[in-house]
Amino acid sequence: MIIAQFQVSELAEFLKYGISGLSAIAFILSFFLLSRESSRTKPRPEMLRSIRMFMVLALVLGVVSGIAAIMNPTHEIPKSTRKPVKSSGLSYVQKKTVSPKVWKVEIFYDAGAKPLAEELERELGNYQEYDAKIILLRPTKKKELKIKNSQIRYEVLEKDVANQLQKRLSGVLPQDVTLALKQITSSSPDYLSIFVCD
């Protein structure tokens, strides 16, 4: 008989499936015991009662494992298997568009440098990476920040961004105006400041 050929190690393999595996082992053993007892010329009533209880236990385990599987599904939602759209014999792969990082740029200007500050704001409006606005630079703040010339202030990790900003604005600056790069230690994430002096 096939059931009789099961080894203990083979049955133990079912245990890796948890309650479902234990339930399967109980079903297999109860069937094996029942077939052994029915092959006797006179089945023993006490043995049949024990087999019946064992089968009820196997049935309860099966029901519990089924309920557990319904209450806690472990299967993953299948990923989309959408194929590339074909048109005119060419295949196009849909690419994920990543929005560029937006830098807040505040342009502080001396009263006489407002037209240039407005020009810089307009220029930065041509780029998606910047959210620029102009602010009048008060003399007290200018003195407090020790602003002596037109400059771009940046943090140590923002050097590349400041360099790019300087290059992009160089085209609209008058010949006698230069935006110097000034590294600062204060922390303002995703923020750059420009000072335009008259």
C-alpha cells in the first residue's frame, strides 16, 4: 500500500507548511490506521473509536488551517504584466517621470537693484527646479549678515546646485555685476539665497 511506504522524515516535511501540514499528516495517519484496522478479520471497537477521534482531530485542524488562511492571506498582489504599446512596428516602453527637486530661492535686493532682482526672478521662472521670489534687503539685515557684494549663499552639500545657479544667471547679469559664491554653515534644506547689491 502506498500509505505504508511513507517514511517519518517524509511526513515531517509537511510540518514546514504549519497547521495545514499538520492537518495533512493527521489525515494520512488516520487513513492509514483505518485501512490497517479494516484489513483485520474482526476490527476492534475500541480501536475504531480511537481512529474516529483522530479523524475528528484531523478535520478540526483542517478547518482551523482553512480559516487561518482566509483571515491572514499571505499571497502577494500580482504585478501588472502590461506589455509595451506597439505602434508602426516600433515598441515604446512607458517610462516613469520623476519630478525635479524644487529649490526655494529668495533674492534679496538693495532698493536700487530691484530691476535686476526682477530680471533674475524671471530667469529662474524658466526652470522647474526653482521657486524664486524677491525680497527687499533692509539695511539692518544687510549689516547683520555682513553682505558687502552680490552673492549666492549655499551650504556645503549644495555647492553643485549653487554652481549651476550661478551659470544659469550669468547670462542675464550686467557686465559689471558678478554673483560670488559664499558657503555658509547655517542649515536650511532645499533653500538658496541670492543677494543683489546696488
